[in-house]
Amino acid sequence: MKTLLSLCVLSTLVVLCLSATAEQKLTNCNEVRAAYSSKGFNVNDVPNKGVNAASLKVCPQGYSCCTVEMEEKLSQQSHYEIKAPVSRLSTNLQSTFRQRHGHFDKFFRELLKKAELSLHNMFVRTYGMMYVQNAELFKNFFEALTRYYVSGSSAINLESMLSDFWADLLERMFRLVNVQYEFSDAYMECVSRHTEQLQPFGDVPRKLRIQLTRGFIAARTFVRGLNLMPEVVNKVSTVSASPSCVRAAMKMLYCPYCSGQVALKPCQNYCLNVMRGCLANQADLDTEWNNFLDAMLSLAERLEGPFNFESVMDPIDVKISDAIMNMQENSMQVSQKVFHGCGQPKPSMAFRSKRSVKETGFTPRFRPYSPDARPTTAAGTSLDRLTSDVKKKLKHAKKFWSTLSDTVCVGERIAPGDDCWNGTAKSRYESVVIGNGLANQVSNPDVDVDITKPDIVIRSQIAVLKEMTSWLKAAYGGKDISIENGEDAFPVFLFHHKSWKNTSLFVVLFFSDEEASGGEESGSGCDSSSCNTDRDIYFSTPPNPVDPRVKMVHSESAATALQGSVALALCGLALLFAHLR
């Protein structure tokens, strides 16, 4: 009996001792005071010992080291702390692609300047005063290319500009190789009208047009894509967290403080559910983001291969010089065809009979182009090196938004295993980890997310990415889509020529010269295989032409003519579709 009584007394003493120790731990808020102060808050806000926390809104009620005021401040701190790693990752991504955009843009601009300077130096040595006197033609040519790179088809119609360039060059050279004759402006208009048919520069204009078009479209679209990335990341990463997200973050990060467990970190799966709830809208960006990156990677491969902007611009001086050489070598045949089509010109009274035609020609003194002899130094790098580097960065950026919560919930931010904070106590987290995206948050146990109200800012950026992806895919196929209005630039072919009011010309716009004339040769110098390689558009010579150039029409008369020829336009389109079949 005495033994039993002794055991009861001993048991009671043990229970009382353990209870006193537990109460001491619950009521001692010294560690909380130190941790709270380290966050920059006033240590006097923290009670010396646990207080009744029945009024707390987020953390467990009962004995606590937190007050309502502390809970509010720690909520603000938790808002900052969940945004901080997202902001850091986003800032790194923005910085990476701002730098790459700057590198590419600088390279392309310097490549244009380098090509212009190279042509100038070569042509001064090769053609001397004949080039110097006509240097503005080439200066204007490179200025137009630069404007097209910067602003696209809204500023320059590339095909029209190239047609004008070769027509102007033909006029100037035609006068030089025929100085014994006088030519009126009307006569030179006739010469210009036959530029495409005569092919005085051989196949160089056609090939250069294709190469420049593809190279410029790929280059400027790729640069626009690089510029878009940091803009999208910036807008998406600055989206404010919802009140329910802030509440969940407070519960995860700082409710352990209130129970005196300042060193206790959240369970990893608990962290994942909270962050996936907070970043639900951002995760929905991932699909279009990845599609956009895939399109960027595909276009990067085009830049390395058939649409290589550098391989077009670097030797452009030699290509244009080859065209001039071709014109010089075939000047007699070209002149005879012009005389046959435009009439015999009048002899020049000022021409001295002793001066031969041969003496008025060009005297080239340069060696053929050698790739090894012309290393690229634009921006101190090469397109291959730039592209190889950016492809690695693009691949690394894939799935950025869907893995953002996983990237945040690692390392020192979480506690591995089961010895962690599960939202209510130091124990194992039992809930299932939910998926990414807004739709999956309907079953999120830790964040209350309204899946019926997607974030407007993020939805708008999804639309922006989708549209940019369509431009990138078009550029991959060598197609120019206007960045400004998103419309295909192809229909402008219908309105290029000022003489289109002539009804017979409208139908001719859709066919090569050979097809429009019923297969009869008219001195075009274009065989069927070369003419139909890429469906080039040739113009027959209309009676009494107004302007031989191929330009956009903006005049009221042309607009009136357009309105008055709807039926004819439909007829022309029907003929085109029938022809394409």
C-alpha cells in the first residue's frame, strides 16, 4: 500500500515538472523577440511571454507570442518574402535577354554600316570618279535597308525599294556606256520599264532580293522577339499577390513564430501548394511561353543557315559589283535591245568622235571575293557565336513559369522530411500536392483561389506571346508580316504601279511577262525556268506610262481608280486563282 502511494506521488511530481517545462517553453518569447527585431520591427511589439491570442486572424489561437499588430506586420513581410525570389529569378531572366537583344541589335546595325563602308571603299578604288559622282544612290540604298531593319514594311517596301535601286542603277550605267547619245527623260523612263525584262545585271537582282528579304525578315523578327521577352517577364512578375495568397504565405512563414518556433521551416509539399496557389495565373503563361521559345529557337536555326543575315550583307559589295560587271560585259546587247524597243536615240553633239566607247567603260581593279580574306568584325563577334549563345539561354528559359514554385521551394526556405511546419504544427504534411495553373487550384487546401477570375494582365501577355509566335513562324517561312498591323503584306502587289488605271495592266500584275503575252518572247531575256523559280512579277509595257517605278500609291486619283475597278479586281483575282490551280 505504501509502495503504491509512493508511485502515485512520484508520477504526479513528474507530470507537474513536465507541465511546468512545457508552459515555460510556450510562454518564453525571447527567441521571437530577437527574430522579430532582426526583420527590422520594433522589439517592444513582442510580449515577454505568451498571451491569449483569441483575436488572431491567421495563426492558431490560444497561447501565442504574437499580437494582432504583429500579425499584420508579419503579413506584409511574408508578402515581400514570397515575391522576393520570384522577382530575383524574373530580374535575372530579364537581364539575360535584354543583354542578348542589345548584342544582336548592335551586331545587325554595325553589320549594315560595315557593309556600306566596305562597298564605298571598294567602289572608290574600282570605279573612281564614276562611283563618287553616283555615290548617293548607294548611300540611299543602305539608308533604306537600315530603315527597313528598324521599322519594317511600315517604313519601307523592300521589294519596291530594290526595284527602284536597280532601275536607277540601270539608268546611270546606260548613260555611261552610251555617252555618244543624248537621252531624254521620257526615253530613260522607257529604259527603266524594261529593267526586269532586259536583266542587264544578270541574275544578281533576283537572288539578292530573295536573300535580303529572308535575311532581313529573320533578323528583325528575331530581334523583336528578344526585345519582347523582358517586357513580358517584367509585366507578369509584377502582378500583385491576392489577399488569400498573402494570408497563406503568412501562415506558412510566420505562424511558427507565434508558437515560439522561430527556426521551424515549412514542409516542401506545403510550400509547393502555397506557391502554386499564389502563382496560378503565372503558370498559365507557360504553354504560350514555350511555344514562343520554340519559334525563337527555330528562327535562330534559320539565322544560322539559309537566312543568315551576315552571309548576305558581308559580301554585298561584291554582289553589286558583279551585277555592274555583268552590265558592262553585256552593254552592247542590252543597248541594242533598248534601241529596238524604245527607238534609236539621237547622237550627242558634245560627244567627241575620238573618244571611243571602250574608254568610257569601267576598269575594275579588285580581286574576287574570298570569305577567308574578309573576317567579320561587326560588334566584335559573329552571327554564329551570338546565335549559339542565345539558343542555350532560350532552352534554359523553357518551362520557367511552370517550374517557378518548384524553384522557390528549395534549399533554406523549406525543411526536408517530416520534421517541418505543416501549417498547424511541427509534423508531416498530409495533403496531396496539386498541379500548376489556375484550373487546378479548385482543390488547393492552403490557398483560396477564385478560378473564375483569371488575371487580366497575364491574359493580355498570353495574347501578346501568341501573336509574336505567329510572326516568328511566318519569318521562319521567309514571310513578312507587318509588326504594326499584323496583316500580310502580300496584297500591296496589287497597287504598286501608278499606271494601274490602265485596265489591261491590272490582270498582268498576276502573271509573268511571258504568260501575259501568251508565251511570245518580247526581249525579256528571261527563260521559263528562271522566271518561275519564285513566281517573280513582271510588268508588260503599258501605253503612255506615268511612272516606270514600282511604288506604293497614296494619291486620291489612285484611290478613286481603286474604288471604280472593284469588278475588274474580282476578275483579276479569279484569273489568279484559276492560274494557281
